[in-house]
Amino acid sequence: MRNLLFAVLLIAPISNASAQQIDCAKRKMIAANTVLYCADKDFEAADHELNQIWRSVNTLTRTQKEYSKAILHSQRAWLKFRDAQCNAETFSSEVFRKPNLQYILCKTRKTLSRTIELKWFVGDF
């Protein structure tokens, strides 16, 4: 019985710690180490939306081979541009230590902008 109580006491802090999740929606006074985490979550959400719109664009243009190839080429070029532009914008910020906050914010901003551009292709603007 005593060993069981000891085991429960050892497990309790672990389950409490794992149950506590960072709430990025409440951004008033979050710790500095969670800012990067929340920025990364914002990028993941923006990237997810971009990928959903891309699937729609891809589906709509699939029957038109040349158009589909042109849009695919455009998207690949845009990805290279986004990464190069964000590298340039954040060059002096933390001397290219990746991931850094400014780099993630830049990628999020560019991704949201591209999502709006791609929505034009599917008529969702």
C-alpha cells in the first residue's frame, strides 16, 4: 500500500505538468521562451491553410496541363522567394540562429499573403 501511494505521488506531478498547455491565445503576459513556441504555432496554422488552398488550386487546374505546370512552377518559385526574403530580412537578427522569432514571423506573414493570392485562383477571395 505504501509503495502504491509513493508511485501515485511520483506520477501526479508528471500528469499535471503535461496537462498544462501553453495558451497562445492569451498573449498578454507570456514568458519569453513561449513566444517562439506561439509564433511557430501561428506559422503552422498559416502553412496548413496555404496547403489547403493549394490542394484546391491543384484540383481546379489538374485538367489543364500547361496551366497546372505554370502554377506549380510559380508556387515552387514563391517558396524559394519566401525563404530567401526572410533570410535577407532577418540576416542580422541573431546571426542566422534558426529558428529565430523574426524569421518565423516573416515566414508567417509571407505565407498568409500567398494564401490570399492563391484564393484568387479558386475564387475564394
